[in-house]
Amino acid sequence: MARTVDPAKHEAKRLLILEAAAECFARKGFERTTTAEICGRAGISSGSLFHYFPSKRAIFVGIFELDGREHAELLERANEVEDPVAGLLAVVDGLVGPLSDPSAPGLVAEVSAQAGRDPELAEVLARNEIQLQDGLKGLLVRAAGKGLIDTGLDPGRAAGWIAALVDAAFFRVSMDRNLVVAEEVEMLRLILTRFLNVR
């Protein structure tokens, strides 16, 4: 008789593996991280690991597929907020939230290195970027429609620049570990509000 899989428990274990793997990849890089190390960090057996992911590469890609789902949730919540500017800034806050995680800079550097040699990963990243920029564009259109920002800005191009500034925040912190993350996030919000000419 086949075992019944509890979807909630299954997803919780997948998330545990992805979190453990992200820490390992950030610390040692993709190539030098072993599945045994991921198993040790997650507190599971190798048999259990491969029940959830067929390979180390699939785990790495899974980390960024999860990013895409989390970004979609951020955008969905933002669209439920009456003030689209507040919603947009909440999305930005959510996107840069991982900056306070010490492993974030290492993971950013590693995904940059791997994307050029892994078409599947590059596709996931491109899909995430399109989803994010489309969501930001929608919020900007709403904000302009309410007269809350500069109505002369092209919303698609502005969305691209906002996404680029978020990426730049990660690279900035990865290049200088002495920066105070809260201060950098505050500066990013200031740049965005001035760029958009928030009313």
C-alpha cells in the first residue's frame, strides 16, 4: 500500500533543504559544496535528500524558483494595499530583506557565476525578473493614475531601474561587508522616492 504524502510536511522539508543548501552554497560555492554537506546541515539522510531533489543542481535552481514564488506573494500583497506607492515600497523592503542574512552576499556572487553556464538557472532568473518588473510596472501605473508619482515616467523603464537598484544593493553589500544594512536600505528608499517624485 502506497504511503499518503502530507503536502504541508513535504513542502516544509523541501524548504528546510533549500535553506540549508543556500547556506552551504553561499559559504563554499556550488562546485565545492557536496550533497553530504547539505544533508548534514539539513539533518537528513542522502536518501531523503534525493527523494525531494534529483541532483545538487536541482537544489540550486530550486532556491531561485522559491525566490520567484516569494516575489509573486510580495506583489500580490502589494496590490491589495490601497496606496500603490506604499505597496511598491513594501515590495522593495521585502526584496532587500535578505540583505541582513550574512549568507546573502555569497549566494548572490555564486548565482552570478553559475547563471552563465546553466541555461535552466538562467531561464528561472529571467522569468523571475520579468514577473518582478511586470508587477512593479503595474504598481507604478496605479500610482501615476492617482497622481502620487511623476506621471511623465515610463512605467516599464522605471520598473526596470527599480529592479536594477535592488540588485545593486545586493552587490554593494557583497563588496563591502562593513556597511550597515539598515542604513543602505534607508538610502535605497530615499533614492526611489526621489526618482519617482513621490507626492
